[in-house]
Amino acid sequence: MLLSFVLNKVTPLLPSIIIFGVIFGFTGGSSGYSLLLVSSMSFVIFAGAAQFTTILFLINSEPLLAIVVTAIFINLRHVLYGIILREKLLVKNYQKFFLAYFILDETFLILDIANREQNQNPEIELDLPKILLLSGLVIWFMWNISTIIGFFVYELTGSSIQFPGNFIVSASFVGFLVDHFRKYPQERMILFITSLIAVILGFFLSNSALFVAIMVVGSVITAIGYRRKSSV
Amino acid sequence: MYSESSVFGAIFVIGIFTYFFRLVFLFGVPEILKSDRIESAMDVMPVAMLVALVIPTILFVGNSLMIFRPEVFAIVLSVPLVYKLKHSGLGLVFSVLFYLGFLII
């Protein structure tokens, strides 16, 4: 029952995980770094957005310190997940050390769904730590495999298909930006302000500095006066 | 291009910090972090990140605003289609098709 629940929730996420894994591997292949290094990002960092930023900045030869700071800043959101999940993951302390590795955007979403279903129907007994573990393992496996496949796709086709600079990454994420704009009207002001800041600061800052600036400004504006719907 | 060992060092540091962020508050949360404002600020990061990943990388080359390029047109043209079809994953498909179309033209 638990396995079927996890597969039921993970399967709809797999196409985007696989596609983004392949795109990441493809971008990694174009960076000139080895497969070992590119795929190591997928199991050491294991966080898509930070990985994309890291590989993009490596391609642009941004300073390593700036790359590290930017990626760490992006992954700060995992702190929020930890805070929210603390009361849901009632396991022994040593098990938390293992489960923490699998706290991702996707597994957080699955736990959120599981938690809601359990609240709606108290008769259902869902073991949230096991759901986190199982869904995390499936996603880990697919993410790492698709990264390697993407790398080899570049090796096979890279010389015949050449896309400029960051085109693939921008084109991949623009859909999500549009989708966000459509789904969350209450966040359109944040999108507008951060986009405006991006355009203004784009003339002065390097990519990594710009990245951090946009995220800081977005967060500060939100903290000062903006209320978003709460999750979980 | 950096040496592989220095890049791996950077990846390792990012990985350690990421793991630390995921782990640290599973054990306990300081009162200061229970504020709704801080939660909202962290919650908005993915949105700001999307903007940061798309807007500067599309519009700028270095610190120069360069919008009259086929890749910019391709991405911009894909926006209304993605909006209409309500499927975020199609952004890449349409952009690549438009870009290849521009190259052929």
C-alpha cells in the first residue's frame, strides 16, 4: 500500500525530473568538464536549481567563491523544509541523518500531499518517513541516471547541435516562470519587481552577484510586506 | 576553465551546506525562525530564483543588454503559447523549435 502510494505520487513528477536531468547532463557535457565531475553534482549536491546555477556559472567562468555562495544561497530554502517537516518526521535521531539527504522540493511536495490526505481521512495510516525515503530513492535514481544519459546525448550530438550560451536553461525555466505567473496572481508583483531589478542590475553586476541580489531583494520585499499562502 | 579538483572542492562545499540546511532543523527550531515573515521570505525564494535563472540569462550578454538575437525571440515567442496551453514543460520545446526555425530562415 505504501509503495503504491509513493509510486502513484512520484510517477507524475518523473517526466520533468528525467527531462531536467537530461538537460542538466547535456549542459554539463557542453561545459567541458568530465562525466565524473558533472554526475558528482547530482549525488553530492542533489538539488536541481543549485546544480543548474553551478554549471551555468562554471561555463561563464564566474569566480568559484561566487559560485559556492550563490548555490548555498539558493539551497537555503531547504531550511524551511526542515522547519516544517520536523514535526512530521517522528523518527530516531540517527535516522534523521539519513532522511535529511532526501529532503527536496519534490519529496516535500509528496509529503505535503500525504499529510493532507491523512488529515482528511484519519483512518489512513501513512508512514511519512518511509514515504520520504522511498520517493527520495526513486527520484535520486532517476535524476542521476538521466544526468548521465544527458551527458552522453551531448557527447553524441553536441558537435552537430549547438545552442548559444544559456539558451537551453533559460528556455527550460521560462515555462515555469510563465506557469507561476498564471497560477499565482498574488505573486505577480514580486515577479515584476524582481524582473525589473534584474534588468537594472544586469548592466552592473556579474551573473552570480545578480543572482544573489535578485533573491535577497525578493525575500526582503516579501518579509517586509508581502504575505504568501502558507504550505503544509 | 578550473581544474577538476578545485571544482569538485566547490561542489563538495555546496553539498555539505545543502545537507546541513536539510538536516539542522529536523532536530529543533529556534524561536526566531518561527516567524511568519521569515517563512514567507524563504517561501518566495523559488520564484525569485526562476526570475534570476531566466531574465538576466535571456536579455544580457555580459553586462550588455542584447535583445535582438534569435534565441531571445525564440524564448519570447514561446511565452504566449505556454501561457495558453498551460504546460510549463512546453517552454523548452517551443523555444527550441522557434530557434531552429530562425536558423533555417
